[in-house]
Amino acid sequence: MAKNKTTFVCQECGYESLKWLGKCPSCNTWNSLVEEVKVESSSSRISISSNSEPKSIVNIKSSEYDRFDTGIIELNRVLGGGIVKGSLTLISGAPGIGKSTLLLQTANNIAKRYGKILYISGEESEEQIKMRGDRLEVISENLYIVSETNLDKIEEHIENIQPVFVIIDSIQTLFKQSISSAPGSVSQVRESANDIMRMGKSKNVSFFIVAHVTKQGELAGPRVLEHMVDTVLSFEGERTEEFRVLRTIKNRFGTTSEIGVFEMRESGLEEVPNPSAVFLEEAGFQKEGSLVIGIMEGTRPILVEIQALVSETKAVIPRRTTIGVESSRLNLILAVLEKKLRVPFYNCDVYVNVVGGLNIGGTFGDLGVALALVSSIKSKEISLEKLLVVGEIGLTGEVRPVAFCDRLVNEAEKMGFKNIIIPFRNKEKIKNKDINIIAVSSLKEAVNKVF
């Protein structure tokens, strides 16, 4: 006999309780527990396959994974070479960022080369997807579209069509009839992900799953969703900006340090093969508070312009505003400048911005941010022509070496820069002769050479 069991499940972390609680004990979120009814059958049995047997790791043959070429070089780079057959890929991003546009272009390219593609949408009708397809010039006959949210019917469509690649947009709209909770709840998302994983692995079908994000920009739904899939991608960028950055958060078949850069146009998402040229298109060389820095995104060197504005304020607590730079790194750099160079920032508002909407991670841009701040507060322009700055700042004011400095120097030379400031300990590995290399060991030395 089937028994109904009522539980309260947290919609943020998946914590279950037998009674309602105002605050989740696991993630400390208020009013996140929702009542769900689970059906337990006493006659159910777990079927265990008898074909699986333990094998010695020595006797197991290893080989490269078969991949689908998406026809988009930037997407292939992020995925590690293409979409692995039978894999589950989760992609998230803010509404309107371009997830559906990217997936429709990818589906069209794969359909032309490999066979039938099934695009399942729970948020749009077939006519709406067709309208977007006309704008993107999606014309492959092997691309099948269906608007469906019932997971059981979706499985029937997959059985009938036998596609090689399936796109689900989005998993928060799917539901199973055996679960009484609403679509998008923790139970529905978890069970839907389980069924999708079973279909993908058993039929060797690749799945691309779209997931919603919360107000904080994190993946909505239970954390187990990220653990179950093979790859997690994050689509970043502002809707008002034309550039989009695709990052890898998790990848079982490749690296997680690569990024793909796209530009949103009327005809869809266009690849940006040389991001440095785009980000420096309107760079303000020889301007007060403006510098070009070099950063590494995976194996790709990127040159971006960074701008700083320091203005005196009468407020008791001055403002510290950053766009594209971590606020903690800015506070650290300001503290070093005040302590080691005696430059006062305690009565000034400080604004730092990375041109182009790119978010800088790591410590590659520390020295560039510091020099831009000094340039703005002293109202002095950079004296060196076509200057690139690379380096990490330590708490004692020293300039520490950075990784892949030789690649950044090569990129600077290719982009036409004449001078580059690098940490002193990186100089011995640099062989370039066509660019003036200035090696510095301390922040004070760098300021003296620039101004």
C-alpha cells in the first residue's frame, strides 16, 4: 500500500524537516521551507544490475572521449574541445544574457553535422523559438523543437526521435507526475535531474540543461544538481553591455580555467577571437588614472584597460566602489599605498572600473591598479608611451612575480605596446627584444619609473 508522507523541504539547500520551521537550520535562510508530499510504496524494490563487476584499474582500458564539434570555437574552448557524448552540461546565467540564443546556434551547427537534435522548451512556444531561429538563420531540418514540461512525455519524445543531442530549457519548468510538489521545487528538480542523467548515460545522449539563477547570481535549486552533472557553465555579463563571458565552474573532461568571449549582435552571439583588441579598442592611453594591465584567463592572455578616479570628499566614511575588481584587493592596495608611499586616501572617494565589463580574478592587476590610483590622486599622466603593467603587490610593498608572464609580454608585443613593467623575478625568463622591459622589485620603484 502507498503511504503519503508530508515533509518540509528548504528550497535553497534541500534540507528536510518533519515540521515547518521559520529558519532553515542548514543554510540559515528565512521562510524557505515548503510543504511537500512524498509517496512511499511498500512494494517497491530497488533493481540492481548483475552485469556490473569490480575490475582492477590495470585491466580497464582508457581512451579519449568522443566529442561533438559545436561549430563555435569559443564554446569548444570552454568545454575542453567540444561536447562529450553522453555528458550532462548545465548552463546558467541572468535572464536575457543569451543562453537560449547560444544553445540554438549550437543545436543548429550540431544538427548539420551529426544528426537529429531535440530542443525542449518549457518557457517558450514552438512559434517563439521559430522566430528566434529565423533571426539567427537556423535552417537545419534535423533540429526538432517541442514545448513540453512533463518529463514522462519528454522521455517518450526522446525514444521516438532518437536524437544525438538534447537541450532542456529549463530544468526549473519540468515536473514528474509522481511528485506532488510544484515545478521548480527541490524535489522536482532533483528527481528530474536523476531521470535526465539516467537517460543520458543509458542512451549515450548528450544533454544541455539550462538552470535559473538566484538574486545573488548562484544556481537556483539544490546543490546536488551541480554534483550530478559533468560540466557547469556560467554565462556572465550585463544586459546593457555587448560583451558576454562564458566560464567553466566544473568540468570532468577538461580544465576549469578557460573562458569564451562573445559579442551580442542582432544576428546572435558572435565569437571574439581576440578579446585584447576589443577591450583596448577605445583605450585612453596617456590619460590620467588610466592604465592597461595584462591578465591570464586559463591559457589565454588578455589585455584590458583599468580606470581609477580618486576625489576628495567631506563625508565621514569615504566610498570605495569597484566594477570588475574585488573590493578586498582594492582595500589591500590602498592600505599598502598609505603605509609604504604615504599617499593619503582616508579623505577621498575611490572608484575603480575595468573597461568592457570583464571581471578580473587573481593578482595580475595589483600593480596596475596601484599606479592608476597614484596617477589619479596626484593628477599626473603616465609618462611612458604605450605602457602595459603586470605584477602582484605584497603587504610589505614588494612586487611579486606572476605566472605566464612571458605570454603576457608576447601578447603586449603583438598588440603594439612599446613598454611593459613586470616583476624583477620574471625578467630572466623573458627573451623578447622588440619591447622595452622595465623590471621592478618594489611599488616605490615602479612609481618612480612611471612618473
